[in-house]
Amino acid sequence: MKLAAEIVTRVCNRQVFSLAMVADLSSDPDYKAALREAIEVQALQKNWGCLLRLIWVLERFPDKDLVPLLCNLLDARENDNYMEEVVEALNIMLDERAVGALERAMSYRMSGDDLAFHFNRKVLNALARIGSDEAMAVVSEALQSPEEPIRDFAKEMLNETAL
């Protein structure tokens, strides 16, 4: 699709990127399908930097129809670089269909120096914001985590939702 290629060109093939570079495209009736195609192609090509930028665009123009695609990316866990951005997008969309993928993501540990479990905290935050019984059950289960920062944050999330 020509529009998908245009999105990739504007978002990924430039040194400097701004939201204004794609804002005019978002009014195109084919934008949603084109963004989906661009994300799928970049994931298949393992172009993680471009994928990260495309998910960032999706956060600015949220579309709940793309939640299953984001869940698939989260489940695939092919590269740690885009994982947090996927969770951020799901945190914006607050769609209950994401609960299963977020629950599975709770077992992920990011490479590098993430001793504070920032990724897992973002996952818990998304679950708490979704707020369904199923999502809150996952937050409650995190109280049993062997990792103290995860237990503490789960407790914090549960206390906030109880208010």
C-alpha cells in the first residue's frame, strides 16, 4: 500500500522526526490500515528502530483496532527495545483484550540494568488502568512475585484503585 510506504518514509527514514510529519496522514481514510501494514512489515523485517517509532505514532493517534497487533508484538518479544513502547501504547488504549498479553509480559525480564523492574511496573500500571476484574487479578497476583520492587508496586497500584 502506497500510504504505508509513505508513513515509513516520513517516520523512519529521517534523522529528525516530529508528529507534524505524519499528522496530515492521520485524516486519510486508509490511515489505520496503512499504519497496521507498516507496523507488520517492519516487525517482519526486524527493523526495530522503525517499529519503535511507528508504535510511538500509534500512541499519538490511538486506535483500539490495533490492540491485537500490539498484543502479538508483546507476545512475540523479539526485541526488548520495542517492548516498553508497546506497553505504553496499551496503557493509552486501555483495552481489556490486552490483559492476557500483559499478564504474560509480567514474567519478562528486560536485558540490561533494569533492577528496578521498570518494564514490569509499566505492565502493572497498564493493568491497573484497565481496571477490569481480570486485570486487577493479575495485579493482585504480582503481590506474590519473588521480586520486591514488583510486589511493592503491585501493592501501590491496588491501594490507589481502592481509594
